[in-house]
Amino acid sequence: MDRGGTRTIPFYTLVPPHALLLDIAGPLEVIRYANGEQRDIHFDCRYIAATDKQQSSIGLALSGLESLPATLPENAFLLISGSTSRFDNDPETRRERQALAAWLRRAVRPDTTVISICSGALLAGEAGLFDGRNCTTHADCVEGLRRIAPLSQVAENRLFVEDGNRFSSAGISTGIDLMLHVVSRLTSPAVAARIAKTMVVYLRRSGSDPQISPWLTGRNHIHPAIHRVQDRVMAEPAQDWSLERLADIAALSERHLSRLFREHTGISVIDYVNLMRVNLARDILANSRLDMEAIAERAGFASARHLRRVWQQHNRLPPSHYRGFQS
């Protein structure tokens, strides 16, 4: 459903018995901020469970939960929270988890995007949602997931894994990293960066890369004027960003901006602008069949030759490596 040009995404959170509260609160705070940061997409959040009240991992009761729908709506997102292992051998808990797995097998559609957080992958795996897919989970649950879902490819030591419309994360806090990644995909890296900054967390580009996202290079500081400049450049890297124009945005002299920018980011203003343009060029490469001249123009470079020269300063691999590749 669209609301005045805004795409609405039905976003369901499945609350299992003894759910890990941060598995829910962390990712859903990202979603809450995403709804406020942009108008292209609105996440319509609903919380579902086998009963209308569940006890969380820290003893806080979660009430007012909706009953499990017979099926999920078209193109819905489903987040599956992890739960504490302390009650794994409790007969009632086991029965409820088996019922949830059976519901997942019935209700999840081919177009449903499934997001498992931490040990939530075990429930998804039991329902066969990772069959033939790459996935991950908390380090303590890796072997268990391999037993439960032998048709899946379980990766170790990964922050999160994306395989089509299946997303899975490792430990509890990585649910925030994963949701920032999802928001970045659906909206823009700039929106995800603003949310990460507000939440005082640092977005990792992908589950296989422990480094900070190249879009967030130089963002590990708290200087508001420098962040203001970076936000503008990140939002539109291809613009003609002269030092004079950026100094106006920062409300600083050109000399003062240059000094503060290097002091707080570790790179010069022009190097930062070029890095953002290279990031944009890489994303265009991964998602289009445009030739290098067209990509260079869209990314703000004077020519393909100029793009290649700057590219070599920031990437060991050639542009051809990224053609048609999505991390």
C-alpha cells in the first residue's frame, strides 16, 4: 500500500517465548528512526506471538501482542527475534517454539523478507526458511543451526549474512548493524548514516567485512560542522563541491574548514569528496550496465580516465571486479 507517494512496508516482529529484548528493541529503534528520517518508505510495525503476552529475557512482560496471522501480506518483512537458551528444555517452551516453526512454514510467502536476529535463526532454520541459503547466527548456536537446517550454508564469524530476501545476524547487538544495512538498501546510505550517528553506533558495510562502511569513512567524530559537510557530500556526491561552497555549509572559513576536516576525519576535504564519488561509482557499477564514461559523469568525475585515476587511490581491485556485484 502506498500513502501519498510513500511506499508502506508491512513489518512484522515475531516474539518467541523468553525473547531477547535487545533483539527486538535494537533493530526496531533503527526502523523508528528510519520512519522519521525520510518519506520514501514507511515501515508499518506490528508485533506478533503465539499468545498476547510474552515474558522477555530480562523478565519484562511484553503484552498487547497480536495473534499470528494465517499468512503474511504481500512483500512483508518478518523479523524473528532470538530468545534466551535458559528455557530450551522447558516442555511448554518447546511446544510453543514447535508451533511457531509450523506457523512459519505456513505463513511465510516466497516474497516475504525474513530477518533473523541472533538465535532467531534456529527458529527460521527449523521452519526450513534457510534451506539452500547462506545464513549465520550467534557463535554458540552455529552447530545447532547446522543440525536443525542441514540444507543451509551456515557461516561463522560474520556480523550478518544477506542471501536474496533472507537476512541473518550473529550476536545480539549485530541486529542493529543488520537493520542499518537493510535501511541503507531500501532508502539510501545517507539515511542509514544519519541513523547510525543518532544511535551512536558505527555501520559496517556488510557481514563479511568487519571494516567501517566506505560511506562512513571519517565519521567517527562529534564535530557538528564537519558532519554537516559530510552529510551534504554523502547525499549528493556528484555535485560540484568546491571548498568555498563547503565552507559556507560549515559556516567556517575555507582555511579553518580544511584544518578541522583533516583533524577530525584524517583526510582532506577533496579526498573525502573523491572517496564519496568512488563509492557512488562502485554502487552504479554493481547495479547497472552503463559504460565507464556514463558512470564517471553520474558520479561527478570529469571523465572515465579521471575516475580510474582516483579509483586506484581507494581500491585495490579494478572497477571491473564490481560489475554486477552486490555485497
